Amino acid sequence: TVLVVDFGAQYAQLIARRVREARVYSEIVPSTMPVAEMLAKDPKAIILSGGPSSVYEEGAPGIDRALFEAGVPVFGMCYGFQLMAVTLGGRVDNTGAREYGRTPLAVSKSGSTLFEGTPDNQSVWMSHGDACSAAPEGFTVTASTDVVPVAAFENDEKKLYGVQYHPEVMHSTHGQQILEHFLYRGAGLAPSWTTGNIVEEQVAAIREQVGDKRAICGLSGGVDSAVAAALVQKAIGSQLTCVYVDHGLMRKGETEQVEKDFVAATGVQLKVVDAQERFLNALAGVSDPETKRKIIGREFIRVFEQAQAEIIAEGGADVAFLVQGTLYPDVVESGGGTGTANIKSHHNVGGLPDDIEFELVEPLRQLFKDEVRMVGQELGLPDEIVQRQPFPGPGLGIRIVGEVTKERLDLLREADAIARHELTAAGLDREIWQCPVVLLADVRSVGVQGDGRTYGHPIVLRPVSSEDAMTADWTRMPYEVLGRISTRITNEVPDVNRVVLDCTSKPPGTIEWE
Ligand code: XMP
């Protein structure tokens, strides 16, 4: 394991992904974790991430010197670099030498483990106010910029490395190579983390956890629950029953797809529960997004408990486990022990009630979305399932801004079906990560149709491009396609007289509106 120590910005996740792209397993830990605890995880290398603080600020996160003395190779980036510098006796000052964005870096490669085989001049992504003016004793300075004399240093003997910039971002042209040099040359690791190992490891872990008990798995039709179910099915076969809750918040045609395509692909035992009334009743009168998410999460569990009771009553053995397709970004974004802010309660993590009666099986908890897709492929799931765009567990319930009602759901389902159809027809499914279609149910605007005045609701299109949903940009999709979607929705969906485009990146906007 490579530990990525998170100093509180968005960088740690990206670093962890990049390490895995180098086929080395990585995990994120909060910077507040005691060093002894980090070392107890027996890491083969440690990476210190960037962060928003200044090393001299009061209350700025620090790191115990022992981390650098344990014989574990360490790579500091940005804040992590500066922290390494000051902790080991170098100097970091607020020199006014700020650098933000793309910056030319001059590299001195003689004897450098990180930069060997890369160009003398390369473009890197900087984001710092303080600067390192003297490297700690025993370190060689291996790069500089016009503004900072010490932009990278190495102590090859002690296996300590640092760079002032962000090698994990795309704009650092040789960033991935430098990270790989640290992992392979500096830390002596081999690129051996593959989807084959993930499947093997998870199958073994699931068998061990579940034993001869039974498990149920909630299927949503989405990629994550499908891959989780397929993994567990591979591990424990007929001890698994999948439950599909039709909560009425699904998109058009989705229920049929799960009932037919998924079962055909995997051969799982499937139980379909019609819970539309129940969810609508529970959501009646609620417009607050977090409350909606909590209610949906809670009702899900209740329905599962009922399904469990029924399966037991039908003569099955003890159902003790609940399989969930929780992903690593869900865990981290829900504040899963990393000290980062709780941005939203994802329904399968933070939204769980306290009195849950199942033990959870979460075989995707350590994986990023692209890894989940690779695992799905490895398990032989068809492309239509594995490459499907993400859809949130709370479904259309969090795509209606305002109260959720049957009428509004039907209306949104129609609009969503039109948008999806046109995007697919235009061949945009790969380019667009996902395109939430949102109904602003509490907003009305004046329009004119035929000869009459209308006073209807707007529909928002939110097409985004992303690698992992952690960050996203709005997709610059062709005007003609936007025009076709707009015309069709306003013509075909009653009570909708306006279609608007959400052109906000993430951050600052999240992908979903709630
Ligand atoms: P946000 O809106 O946080 O969404 O930018 C990031 C990704 O997560 C999906 N999403 C969810 N998925 N349960 C899920 O399984 C949820 O509660 C949930 N909320 C958001 C969203 O569609 C996007 O892909």
C-alpha cells in the first residue's frame, strides 16, 4: 500500500488515482492520523499531498519527524514538500514569490531519481504563496523556476523526495512519469495492481466475510450496484439474492432493463419490490435536499429489511449481509475519515440510519469509477451495463428542485427520456460523463405557445464531462443537439415551457442540483 496523506484540499484523491494508474494500490489517510498509526499500516511508500494552509500559519497541519525516519520512502508535493523542508531543517519563507498555474521548470538531472529521462525544461502546475529557499541538509536541489530557487529536492539515500508543484494534475507535462519514478525507482515498487487482482482479492474477502450466511444486494440498474452484485455473485453464488426496489424515482424503462438485461447477463436471483407508494408518502411535503436524501436512504433500508423477512419466511437461511456499491469517492466525500468537509450525504453512505440491521458488504469501497468499470468488464458484464452513465441512488428524487410528487416525476421522466434519446442519437454518450435533467418545480416562467400565454416550469440540462465525478466541466455540446432537445421537451412535455443549460463546472457547482 502507498499511503496518500491528505492535507485538506482536493488533491489527495487525484494523487491516489494517479498512483493506481501506475498500477500500485493506494489509500488516503487524514493528516491528523498519528504517524505510528500510519506506519502500522506497513506502507511501502508515503505521499504527502498539497493543501490550502501555509506551513507557518497557526494551526496549520504538521507532520511528526518520525515519518521521515522510519525508512519508508516519502514524496512531498506542494504543501507536503514545504512541510518536509521545514520539518527536516530547511527553510520556507513567505517571500512574496507566488506562482499559480502553468510554470516553466528547469531541471537538473544529474543523479536525480525523479527527473532522469525527462526533459531539461518542462511545464508544471504550481499553486503556492510560500517558497522553499533552502533545502534540508543532505538533500540535492533538482529543479528550480524563475521565481523559486528550490522547486524540487531529493535525498536518495534516505529515499525522501519533494516537488513544489502538483505532478498529479494533467498540466504538469511529465507529472505521471515523475510519480512513477518515485514509485518504481525510489520506492522499488512493481506495477502489479490489476483488475484481475482486485477481483481475486475481493472474491476471497467476500467469502471470508459472508461465510455460509446469505446476503441481499440492492440493484439500482446503475454500474456500481451491478458490478458489486456480480462480484458477490461470483464469490457466493446462490447465497445472494438481489432486490430491486422500484421506488418510483427511476428513469423511464429502467425497471424493465434491470428485470431483463441484468438477470440475463448474470443469472442472479432477483426479487422486485414495488415501493412507489411508500416512497411518495415518505417524501410528501419535503423539499430540503438533505432531508430527501436521508428519507430515501432510510426507506431503502426498511424495504430491504422487509425483503429479508420475506426471504426468510420463504424458507431461506439467515440473511445477515447487505451488499452496497459504495465507491471510494463516496466514502471520501462523505467525510469518510479523511477530515474533508461533508459536501453531501450520499444515500448509500451518510444517509444510512443508525439502527441498520445488516452488516455491510462493500466490495467497491476502495475503487474509483473507472476501476469499477474495468472490474465489470473483467467479470464479463455487457457494455450496456458497464459503460452506462452514472445515476444517483436517490434517483429523480434529487432532480426535482422542490417537493417530489407523482405528476412531477412523470413529467421529468419524459423530459429525461427525450434528452437521453437525443444524446445517444447524436453519438455523445462517450463524450458526456452524465447529463442530469433537472425539473425546477418551484419556479415558473411566462411563455407563449400557440396563441396563448403559458406559465410553466423550466427544465435544466446539465451535461458534464468528467474523469471521476470529483471534478467536472460542462460539456460544450453541439447547439443543434441542444436545440433539438429543447424543441422536443417544450413540445412534448406538458407544463414545461423553457429549457436551460447549466454551464457551471464542478467546483463550484456539484453535478447534481441537490
Ligand atoms: P455530485 O452531485 O456530488 O455528484 O457532484 C457526483 C456523482 O455522484 C452521483 N451521486 C450519487 N450517487 N448516491 C449515489 O449513488 C447518491 O446519493 C448520489 N448523489 C450524487 C452523481 O450522479 C454524480 O455522478
